[in-house]
Amino acid sequence: MLSTLSLLFLAVIVHVAAPRSIGGSGPQALLASDVKVPVVLGVMSRCPDAMLCESVWDRVLQRVGDKVDISLSFIAKPNPSDEIYGVTCMHGVEECAGNVHELCVAKYHPTSEWWSFLQCQNFQGRDQVGLPDTAVKCAETAGFEWEHDQARQCAGDNGRGHEGIRLLQESVRNSIQLGIKKSCTIIINGKQVCIHDGTWYDCEGGHTPTDFIRQINEEYERLNGAD
């Protein structure tokens, strides 16, 4: 039999390993060992389609955020001749900076904080995404101080930090590997389920928050062996 000390040690491990999440789906707490549904949004930070898509997913995460492991994968064109980013962003260098800001915050902050940062950037308007003042303001909204934060060190003064640029290049390669070409492309558990590019299309399961909530619940039950 395990000693009391061993049991206490195991309990601490389970507590530390429990993933952070946003939102919830009801009063019943999820088990620490549950498998989250991976969701990837293929986006560009200054793209109107991405902003619309992210506003829809904001409502989804309010309901089933505790069942989801959400991430962003950025779309840009690899460009070795670009001396700053090594990629060309469709909406200009400010979009590359915005991509870097969002990637760095996502790396160093829990989902609840980087998603709040993202929503704040979108609220400021697409022409403000990627600007240093916007990053400062949205960090405060998300609950942290930009100036002395690891995310700021990652992103650099103008979204040109070495680590942030590396994250952007990796994200662009990931998008290419996943076959993401349009912003916004939605992938749930490895399957492309919907695209918004001017309009919604290739959305067999629907494109409303309710539709995505249903798909997340179905995938969650399948991943966790629900009867």
C-alpha cells in the first residue's frame, strides 16, 4: 500500500499537471486526466475574416473552454529576402508584428490571458494591431504589465524580437504543413471543419457558435471514451 506521504505527492502532481482553461460547460468539474479537444485557428492578425472568426470562438470558449486546447497558426508567405521577418504578411509588416505579439503572449501566458489580449487587439481595430501602444494597452486588459513581461522580451520593441520572429516562422511552416491557406480556417482535432473567407464555406457541421459547441462536445466525448 502507498504511504500517506506518497499519496500526498501524487495528489500534488495531478494538481500541477491539470491544464489551465477558460470558460466552462456546467457545474460538474472535469477530471484532471481529461483529454482536451485540440482546436487550431488559421489566421492573420489584421485580417477581417480572422477577427470575425475569433469573435465567434470567443462565444464558443465561454461555453466549452474547459474542454478545448486552442491555438493560432499564422498564414504568411516564406520570404528569405525579407531581412526582418523572413516572411511576407498579406496586410503588411504591422501584421507580422501583430502575429509576433500574439504568439509571444500565447507562449508565456495561460489561455485566459492570451485570449483576452487577442480580443482586446481586435477591439482596437485592425489598423491598431501590431502597434506597440496596442500591446501595452491589451496587456493591461489581460492582467499583466507589458514592459517587464517575458512576452514583451519575446516580441521586442516593435514586434521584431528574435524569439518572436522565430515563433512566427515556425507558425507559418506549421500552417503550410496543415494545408491552411485561407484566413480563417478552423481545424478541430486534426480535421478542417470550416472556413471564413468573405463568407462561410466548407462548413459541413455548421458555422454558428452553437454548431461549434456541439462539435467540441462530440469530440470531447469521443476522446474521453464517454458512453
